Amino acid sequence: MPSFYARRIGVLASVAALAVTALITAPAAQAAPPTPISAAAARAYLATVTPKAEGSSSGYSRDLFPHWSTVSGSCNTRETVLKRDGVGVVTDSSCAAVSGSWYSEYDGATWYAASDLDIDHVVALSEAWRSGANSWTTSKRQQFANDLSRPQLIAVTDNVNQAKGDLDPAEWLPSRTAYRCTYARSWVHVKQYWGLSMDSAEKSALQGVLNGC
């Protein structure tokens, strides 16, 4: 039978190995998007939502949601999110990211060039338009398109963002299943804060994800 000390050394070695594995596999960002509401809070909100048929895209233009806005100095919203979501991000005098690394939560890819990333609007601009933003002022739409206070903006792999397009959770979810709960919580948080409607398929899909969180 192994001695007490041998067992203790074995346990400590196992803990150390797990810690090293965690350091290797866990992406470490300088920061992250604002934490969304909890799954319980999201489920509670969804229970109050009366589904509404999605509106028309008629009249929609990205120009009606001015972005990216200046945040401070020469830094705009895109550059601010890139710096927030990356690791070791270095910017030049115009605030453009010239080096660093970024972990895309949607697909688990790591990138080393800012040009490989898009800043995703979790609730797409055209989805917002069809959910009530068509009646907003341009100023309010600009605030929505540059919202750094809610979990609405995130740096992700560019072609994944393009594949998502303006689809809602009934039509698209991140391929990285470990992020789906956070994504659903973020979606509900944004729609709740901005008073945007949901259609029945969208609500059902969100409930399905959140019930598994």
C-alpha cells in the first residue's frame, strides 16, 4: 500500500497537471463583453414575452445605424472591442491593433491578425430593425450599434460572423456548444434592455437553450 506521503505527492502531481492543462486550454482575454443576465433571469423574462411576428426589412440600411462611433481620442467602437477582447493587444498611434491574439468564442479559433476578426452585433442590426428599431431615431440606433455596456458586441472569426448574418437563434447558434448558454443570455439581455420584440420560433429556441443551462 502506498505511504501517506506517496499518496499526497500523487495527489499534488495530479492537481498540478490539471492546472497546467487549464492554463493551456483556457483562453485568457484582457477582458470580455459585459456579463449578460443569468439564465434564470433570462428564462423569467422570456416567460413574460408575447411573441410577435417579425416585421419587414423594407427601408432597412446599415447607414441608419451609424457605426463605429468614436469612443475616446482616435479609438472607435471596433478598436475598443478588439483591445478589450484580445490578449496582449498593441495599437498604433491611430488606435489600430497591430499585434495581439484573439480567441473567437463562437468557433474556438485563435487569430493573430485583427483583419481576421469581425465585431459581431449579437442582435444583428437588421434583426433589430425588424423587431422594432425601425421606429427609433437615428441617434438611438447609433447607440444600439455601438453599445459597449450590454453584451451586444464581441470580436469573432470574420467568416463565422458573415455566415451568421442577421439570423436569430432559431436559425443560427454558435458551433461551439460551450458558448451557447452565454450567447442566449446575451441575446435576451440585449432584446430586453432595448425593448425589441421576439417571434415565436426565436423565443422557443432561446427557451430550449436556456433550459439546458
